[in-house]
Amino acid sequence: MTAIEVLHEVRAAGGSLTPLGDGLRWRMPVEPPARLAEAVRERKADLLVLLRPLELPCIACGGMYRWLDTVGAWHCGHCEPDPRAHILRGVTLEVLGNRSISLTAPTSDLPAPGSWARTPTGATVELVLYRADGGEVLTRTLAGERLAWHAPEHLSWEIDWPWGKP
């Protein structure tokens, strides 16, 4: 098992691993299977690298920008750019407000990021991200200069547009 697979399995079981000095601290809701405990011991060095604190610079380039992948591993933003970074261009904490957000659709009826919609005023916008409960979506105008929150039901999604119809 790779370190990423071990980390994914620990998290899938509701647990967590945290670096603690030269070791790892376990938090699991139940006793982990023996094979998982053995895999953590075997991959300890790799897990410590994956879970290193953000305040340490990248060992390859010295950069401080990091991003978190879907299994909870940190990557250097310079050596391994986040493939989702273009989606978040211009999104600031001010824009987010106090919203809990998601980059994946919280409900099956919402389209994927990058999908197009029309606002009630007729502007064409790109879907950027979602409020975690699906009650709002953040959109960006075609020119990319303006971000705005909308209730999804107030938007006309590209899948519903009358393509090629008179």
C-alpha cells in the first residue's frame, strides 16, 4: 500500500493521522485493522512528508504555497500546481463571506464547476463553486472580472438552453 492509499483508508474509516515530532498520532473511532496499523508503520516516513505542517517550506524549491488534495496530502503549489487553481481565480475570503463552500456539487441536480448559466438579467456566467448546502452558487462573468452569488434555481443552466432551436 502506498502512503496515499494508507492515508485515504484511514480517513475513509473516519480516522486521522497527525505528525507528532518524529511520530504519528492516530485518532480512530474504532480499533484499526492490524494490516492498516502495519501499513502505517511501514509508510511512516512517507506519511510524515505528506502530512508535514504548512509553515515548513517545500524541500525541493523552498516555496511556501501549498494545496490539499482529495486524500488530504499537501503538495507544493510551485512544484505541483493545483489543477483546480484556475477555477478559484479571484475568489477571496471577502467574496466567500461566512459561507461554508464546496468545489464539488453538494446535490446531484447541480452542474459541475466550469458549466455555463444565464442570470435573470441575461448575463452568461461560469459556475465556480457551491455553498456547501447547495443553496447558492458562485459564478464568474465571461470576462472574468466579476464574481457573484446566485440561488441555483434563479439561473438557466446551459443544459436547458434551446441549442439549435428556432
